[in-house]
Amino acid sequence: KLEDAFPDINPNYYGFRVDPFEPNRVWFMSRSTATHTGPLLGKPPTGKKLSLPPQQFHLDFNEGGLLREIGFYVVDRRQGNTGGLGG
């Protein structure tokens, strides 16, 4: 599990807002950080700290208020230390 490999993972969500043009959509940002301290996919921990680039997320809800879709996009690939790779 991802949480076993990165037990200190922190998504650092911020900037939640309802889309004024699509009221069933909520937008927010993330700047995740984590440290690789447990095995992952058979590989031993490296102790490396990860800093992901900023990401824009959206949550879409149906008319009943249930989650229909989650989407995300990397905003600035030059930030962080993952070579532009997001979550």
C-alpha cells in the first residue's frame, strides 16, 4: 500500500471552491509531500523526500450529491522533485 511506503504522506489540499459555471463541480489544489520509508512494489525504502508539483483537482457530483468523478492535472511541472510527475 502507498501509505505503508510513505506513512507521512501529506496532500496539503487548499483553495476549495465551487465552480460558478458548474455548481456540481468543486475545484481545489494540492502540493503533496512524503518520505519513502517503507517497501514499495518489492523495492526497499530509500529515505528520499518527495515534493510533488502543484496539482489542480476537481470533484464532480451527481444531482443526488454523490461523487461521480475525480480528476487532476499537474499545474507546473517545474516545481517539486519528481521531474514533473504528479499523483
